[in-house]
Amino acid sequence: MAKLTEMHCKRPQKGEGLSETEIAAYLEQLPGWQVVTREGIPRLERVFKFENFQQALDFTNRVGALAEEEDHHPAILTEWGRVRVTFWTHFIKGLHLNDFIAAAKTEALYGG
């Protein structure tokens, strides 16, 4: 399986949702991330922790720049000392490879 951080998001097509087996395999590359279901739609989510609001805001801005670069945009909730990042693909109302690529790149921003 290709390393997610070396891939790039592409425009999704109908029918490109991931199977539960594929989701489980990609999750292995994303420790700390989990699949949550809201409004009947599975989403990929993680909460990142910081020492203060400024660090959380700086991370939020880096995630925003990454989202623009990859043309795949998450829901982001920025609070004092934490940022919740949630990816899903609206077009297919579920999870797509793009969500895992963007999550891996988000993880790299946090770690690096």
C-alpha cells in the first residue's frame, strides 16, 4: 500500500467510497484518528492538543493552507489548547481516499 503522505487528493467520482476493509487498512497508517458517524455519514476525525490558543490557531492555519493545496477541506474546530479536524467527502457522503491522504498530511504537520 502506498504511503498516504506521498499521494495527492484528486476529484472524487461517484461510487469511489471506501469499503470497511479499505478504511481499516488506511486507519493503520493514522494512529490517533478514528471514524465517527454523524448524521449517518462516516467521518475521519482527530483532536490535536496544544499548550495554548496561539499554538492551536497556528496549527489551524497550517491545516487550512494544506487544505487549499490539496483542494480537500476539513471541518476544523479551534479551541484553547485543542483543534478537532474532521474529514469526509461531501460528494459521496462518506469516506474517500482523499480523506485519508489529507489526514496523513495533517498528521505530518502536527508531528513536524
